[in-house]
Amino acid sequence: MNTELFIAKRIFSDKTVKKGISQPIVTIAVIGIALGLAVMILSVAIVTGFKLEISNKIIGFGSHIQIVNYDTNISFETAPINKQQSFYTDINELSGISKVQEFAIKAGIIKTKTDFGGVVLKGVGENFDWSFFDKNMVSGKSFRVNDSSKTNDILISNYVAKLLKLNVGDKIIAYFIQQPARMRSFIISGIYETSLSEFDEKFALVDISHIQRLNNWTDDEISGFEIIIKDFSQLDKMTQDVRDIVGFHFNPDGTKLKVLSIKEKYPQMFDWLNLIDMNVWVILILLIAVAGFNMVSGLLILILERTNMIGILKAVGTKNWSIRKIFLYQSGFLISKGLLWGNLIGITICVLQAKFQIFKLDPESYYIDAVPINLNLWHILTLNSGTLIITVLMLIIPSYIISRLSPEKTLRFN
């Protein structure tokens, strides 16, 4: 039988103890732990949710991994590669690959009777994954590409639509500065909005065959391949796996291919997202420290209130460590009570925000219109266990005061 645990349970469940002088201080300590954990759950859920939302939007425009011509520069006039590649089958067979799709891009100018604006036309093929744009559609619908016939539909952003005063069904003309200059007419099939201004201001989607014709490419020439993977956390590994397959592949014309992950293509965006992690760590450390010091003060008051009990236990030969364990167990019960309430508060707020989007954001500043939530069971378990372990460890040293108390003095203490 665990005598220390038995005594701690009796003290914790004793209603007369709850009327003592320690009760207000202990209650404050428990409330501090509950609020601290609730804030930690919210912080982690919001930050990971924000990173996930922004990452998904960036990936929606450029996929996880791209294979392009090695000589391709940062402009939108890319050197083509051949669509018929020997490595295509090997990449599709990788366990972490979800889809491989071709694309082509070209910069142009959309002109109406009164306005004009620059865009980057992204040509997509029959196997393009439309799930991202379908999710962010605000008007109309996305088009589908059929290899047997060319479509003149175009998908533009809400930013471009407002700038040029366009609506679904409108006919627009795009001009391309080249020798000789060319133009193409399109019909707006849908309008999307991601609130990621860096991309919304640029990209419009069209049938890939338009880009091929404008660039005088054959049907087998494209700007590159986009690879969608199943697990973003495996991005670095999957990028290396694709590199191992593609290698320094030479095209028949002597050009080489290169493999870029989305992090390498947009490093500034992901570096910015990684900086947010530091804020979370600061919040977690401060809140755990506050919770720990709250419990230290509570433990000292509990020891002070139970001084006579300590003296009796010492008088009958109980070792100091056994007495310390009694108070550590009791502190553990109190911490667990605080964690229970903290989970209830934090998870409830997260669920309500995820379902009803109560707290809104300015899309121009935050790229999303509501506070995002990523409620992950592993994060919750880690926060709970980490808070419990660290807080109890912080109590071991203060509990050493019990060994400094002599039986004679404690029995006389009133």
C-alpha cells in the first residue's frame, strides 16, 4: 500500500481542510494553472493553425515540389522542358506522392475598355488538382481542361476582378509582349480569393494549350511538373527522394532539370512563418513558470497549515522524503484539477472558434479573415504532460523545507 498517496488523498478530499487558511491561495494557484493551460492550448492551436492556413495557400499556387528547367530564372518567361520524361513513372510510384501534374506560365496584360492590369497566366492540364481553388471560389466555378478540345475559360482573382471591374461571364482580352505581339480572348468562368495578396494580385488560370501556342511550344513542351505530396512534414525527405530520381537529368537539347521545394521557391514566406514559433515558445515558458511559482506558494502554505501533522509523522519515525511525497502528491492532485479546467476552457474556446469563427481578422494584414484553429490531440497531450511534470519538479526543492522542521518545534506550533 502506498501510504503517502493514501494520506494525500484523505487530505485532498477532506472538506474541513477546504475551510482552512490555505484554501484561497490554493484556489488562486489552481485557477492560475487552468488559465495558463487554456492560454497555452489557444496559443499553440492558433499559431499552428495560422501556419497551416498560410502554408496551404502557398502550396495551392505552387504545389509542394516543382521540377523545372535548370536555367529557369526568376522571371515568368521560362525555358521549356519535355513532358515525356523517363523518371515520370518512378516519381508516381513513390509512397508519399499524391499527384504529379504539368504546368506552364506566361506573363501578360489584361485590358478592358477603361482599365488594364498585369497578370501571370498559369496554364494547367487535364490532371490539375482543383481542390484548392474550388475551396476559395467566391463567384462562378472553376473550369476543366480536356485534351481533345481547348477551352477559352479563365479563372481570375477577386483582386483583379475588382481592379478591372469584371464579373463572371465577362469576355476579356489578354495581350502578350513578344515578337510578334499577340493577344488572346478569354471568358471568365470563376473568381477566387485566398487573401494572400502576393499571389492574388498575379495569378490567373487558363488551359495550358494557350501558353504552349503563345510560346510556340509543341504539345509536349511545358514549364515544369508540380508534385503534390501526402504529408507536408515529409517535404524535405520527399524533395530529396525526387532529386535522387531526377538527379542531374539532361534533356535531349542539352538542358538540365532542377528540383525545388516550395520552401526553396518562397523562402521569405516560410522564414517568416518559422519566426512565429519563437513567440509560442516564449508564451509557453512564461506561463509554465507562472503556474510553477503559483504552486510553489500554494505548497508552502499547505506545509505551514499542516505543520502539526508533519511533527506527528516525524515523531512516529516517518522519513522526510515520505512526508515530502505526501505534499507532492497533494500538489499533483491540485495541478491535475487545474489542468482539467484548463483543458475544458481552452478546448471549448477552440471548438467554438473553429465552428463559428467568432473572432475575425483583417485579411489585408493577416492573409486570413478569421482566427485559425488547428486542434491537435498530440499538442494537447504534450502540453498537459509537460505542464504537470515541470510544475511538480519545481515543487521538489521547496518541499525540502519539511526536512528542516524538527518534531519538537512542529508539535508546539499553533
